[in-house]
Amino acid sequence: MSANIIISYDGTNNEDDAVALGRLFAGAGAEVSLAYVRHAPEPETSREILAQHEAETLLERGAELLGGRDAARHVITDRSTPEGLSVLAAQTEADVIVFCSDSHTAKGHIAVGNSAERLLNGGATAVAIAPAGFAGDGDPQVRRIGVAGDGSAQATAEALSRSLGAELGAAGEHPGGHEQDAGLLVVGSRPEAEQGRVSLSAASENLIEIATCPVLVVPRGKAIAFDGAIVTAA
């Protein structure tokens, strides 16, 4: 069974970068859906109906950008965006949650937003982050995949390389690419992290800070199948 992926989407321009990365993963065989987190219900019925309709319309736009109007869409109500997404991921057995970079990030670089930051510190779901402006590259062909970490990171990178027809770089290699010949970096959680949880080392945090390509951070001991093949991790 291939990867199940949720895109966090709120309709702002930089969220289109997350959709573009989700589209890349869909091309690798993943099942991709979109989610929008509302932070509170409206006190009046008429206003609640309107707010729900606006959220659903927003996700319809996201689905159009994704290229699949039949993609599943989820409107969640939770005071915390990362908590709401975590609950949804558990309910739908999602493997990855995709985010864009922070809105003030320089084009071609990654800056981890607050919601992604929360899930990178003990979350049970892999986190993917798109560089700023990634949507402007159209549909770049990923030609090289780098790996930082062994076990689940290595197995996930191998599955992605098979699915995308990309070359697998040497361990620790940081692929370049905010152009048509793009790269992708798979990062593992630190060895002392709790099994099945995401936790970054200082070195991995530094790698993400200098990344110019999409980054996928996987939980310790939890490899992700992008090609439908069963993957195992030490």
C-alpha cells in the first residue's frame, strides 16, 4: 500500500507550494488529500454554515491546483492547527503531512513554520516542507534524492527513487535544486528518538535550514512506501 499524504492548506499564496509538493508525491504513487483547520465554530448557525462553505470552497481550489478534483478534502475545527492535523492523520492513517515554508521565506529556501515545528518535535507523522516559490517551478523532475540518516530515512529514499526514477545520492549528500533539475532530501529522526516519533538532531536542523529543495522528515523506525512495496527499516 502506497503512502497516504495530507496537505495542510489555507488558501494563501505560499500554501500553493505545499500543493505542488503534494502533487510531486502523488506522481510517486501516493494518495493525497487536503485539510484546512478552522480554529473555532461560529456561534450562530447561519455564520457557521457560511464559514463551512467558505472552507469547502477554499479546498476545492486546492484540489484544482493538485490536479484532482476528486481528492479527499477535510475541514477540521481545532484551536491548534498541528493538533487538528495530528488527529486527522491518526484517523485517516496518514503517513505524511505537507507544509509550505513560512510566508517571509526567501525564494528557494525553507523556513519551518510554527505548525510544522510542533510536529517535528515528537509528532507521530512524517513532515514534508516545500521551499518558498516551489509552485512557481511548474512540475520539476526530481532527478536526485539525498539522505540524512539511516534506517527509515534510507528505506524511504529508496522507495522514492524507485517511484520517481531518481538517482539515490550517497548517505549525507545534500541534493541541490530549485530548478527543473530538482532534488529532494529525506531526513531521519535521531537514533534516541521514541520509536515511531519525529525528533531532529541539531545537525539535521541545520541541514533543513540550508536546504534549497523539498525536505521529508520521517519518524524513527517508520519507513514510508511510495511505490506500494513493503519497506523495512532498522
